Amino acid sequence: MTQTPQRFTRRSFLAGGAAVSVAGMLGGFPLLATGKEQVKLSFMYPVGVSGDINRIVSGMIAGFNAAHADIQVEAIYAGTYDNTEQKVMTSLGVGDPPGTWLPINSALQTFLVMDALEDLTVLARADDIYQDFLPGFLGTCISDDKLYGLPFQCSTPVLYYNKAAFERAGIRAAPTTWDELMSTAKALTVRQGSDVTQWGLTIGGGWHDWMFESYVRQNGLVPWTKDKVMLDAPEAVDALEFWLKMAQAGVMPTASTWQGSANDFMAGRTAMLYHSTGSMTNLRTSSPFPVGVAPMPKNKTFGAAMGGGPIHIAKKQPDAHKRACWAFARWMTNTANQSMWCKETGYLAARKSSWESAEMKTFVAEVPEARIALDQAEFAGAFLQVPGYHKVREYLKSALDRTLAGEIRPDVALREANANSNREIQRLLRRRS
């Protein structure tokens, strides 16, 4: 099925998106026969970036419900990605999961170990999913050639920069290499005595492990497979040594928070910021200065880890509910809604047809920064898809934090994190077998 791009505005996106139905994808039959009981579903989702994401998601779900008399979806805002994953895992443990949910893409192997996910391969092959979704984004939902979700909020880290600060420092362009990143950050750091009034660079905390994987990829290594991590590889140690070098040079803070780092950028307290492309609209429209967006600088190569998440469907629920979940996931990721989602948030539209639409072409012409992360996605891949990824993240974040605080050497910290992570991964794999 090929979707025809349609006239699309902020006010009309619900009406336009609601016109897309998946009844034809389900054997040609309606989801429920006339007069049958309405299917009621819950959709559990997080908000991982700053801005008015919650209102947008709630509006999309209200639009779906208005267009589908036989299905009603209850929106359950679960907090952060970690909160969402833990709540879903708890509900799976008692046999009462939400019909569908939105995790970080890293959770794929964790949910597969729990036998929690519906295989969507057949439905997707009967639809336009494999043809229209961008392969890199779709790949974050694939394991062993089977599809377990539809990409919804796709992101990579990007480098935001304060154009006014660049102009004051006489810097004409964003850095493209690690060496340029260091020299640019030095030129942008402003001190009054011993106090830093403007950092040259801040790496958004809380998700700095996501940023760190991007740095390791820039050294030519994907630091994991689906059954182990290689956090102590030379490419990873070199990346952390570079972070430590920047911290010791006094051009970036040794610690930050996710929301706090975004606030610092908008307040002019840091001139460059690594953050999610999902923060783009908020940073661009809320900052009192012009905001530039650039790909993450390279070392040996360009590289980035894909963040954000897909819409998953619970395996253990009635077939009618699974079909309703597919209708919902398909609607949330249709061409019009993905275009709206990209424009309103900065998350990347997952569909080729969204980027090819007249509305998106006009938007990119007006806001060329919106395409930076899409171009960078050519060099990106899924983030840390291993069983028990949430514990692995904590081991890695601890290694990063302790190193930057000067408590431990980079190689020792990563060796420790690697051993603890692989012990946890193997424990979960033994449980599955």
C-alpha cells in the first residue's frame, strides 16, 4: 500500500492522519464485526526530551480514537524511558502488560528474552513497511531477520551551537573532527577569574552513555553484539581518554543532567551542546540566540548511535487486541503523522514518503537544520541492544562519571564495567535458555 502525500498543517494533522486505515492489512476484514464490543487498549510511553511532547502525543491518540469507533486507546504517560521499561516489565511479570508501549530501542533484546513481543514480520511484508521506512530506523526493530516494532520517535545525538557565541569568538564553522572540537571548545570557554561563565562544550548528562557509544563508533567500533559488550576495547578507552582530556582542559563540565544541560545551553551557559535531535524544535525556538546544528564531529570516521524508540505490541493478548494494536502503531507512524512529529519535535520522520512530501520539503527549506540528523543517520546504528541493557547502562554511566570525576583511570573503569555488564548479559541469556 502506498500512501499519497496530502496537504498537511498543524491544525489538520489529526484529520489527515485519521484517514489512513489498516483494515486492508488484516486480511481485508474489519477489526471487529459491527455490534461487537469495542477493543480498549493502553499505550504506555515516555517523554525523553524537553518541550511539549506529552501534549503532542496525547493529541495524536485523541485523533486516533476519534477516527476509530471500534478501538479506544488509553494514553499512559510513564515518565522517563527507564520508568516506562520498568513499569512494562512489572506488568509483564504479573501477566497484565499494556497492549502496546514505546521503549528506547535498546530494550529490544531485553523484551525478547522475556518472550514479550509480537512478531510483526508478516503484517509488515503485506504492507509498505519494508519499502517506505528508512532501513536504518527499521533496523533498530529487527532481530534475527524478524520485525518487532514500528519506529516512531527516531533520533541521534547532534551538536547544537550558539551562533552568537561563535561570532563573538570569531569562529566561522562548527567543528568536524575531535581535534577541531577541542580547539573550538577552548576558544568558546569564558572565565571570570576562576569561575566559568560559559563552557565551550557540554555533553548532555543522563544519556551520556548514548553519546559515548557514538564516540566509540567514531573510532570505528560498534561496542556490542546482541550477547556481549566490548566496553574495554581500545577504541572505547581512547574515546573516554578524549573526554577526560577535554574535562581536564577545563572546556567542559565533568557532570551535567539531561534537562539541565539543555537549560544551560538556552541560557547561554554553554556554547556547544551534545543533545538529541528530538530536542531541536524546543532548543531552536526557545533560545534567545540563533541556534546552529551540526553532525557529531568524527575521529576515524563519522558515527552515531540511534536513540528513540519503536512502538512494540504485546505478544500475550487476544488476537483482536493485537490487530487493534497494529492499527494504532500503523496510524501513529503513517506518512502525515511522521511529518507532523518531525516538524513539531525534531525527532526524525521514519518514512521516506514523509521526507518526500511537499510539506516536509518546504519545512526543510525553511529549517535546514532539520535534515542534519537524517544525513548523519547514514553513519548510525541502534544503541546498545543487549539483554539487561538498563543495568549495562548503569555500569557504563558509573564508569564515565567516576573517570571524569578523577576517581579512576579510563581503562580500569571500562574494564570493570565490561566485566559486570557481560556477567549480567550471560545471566539473562542462561535464564532464557
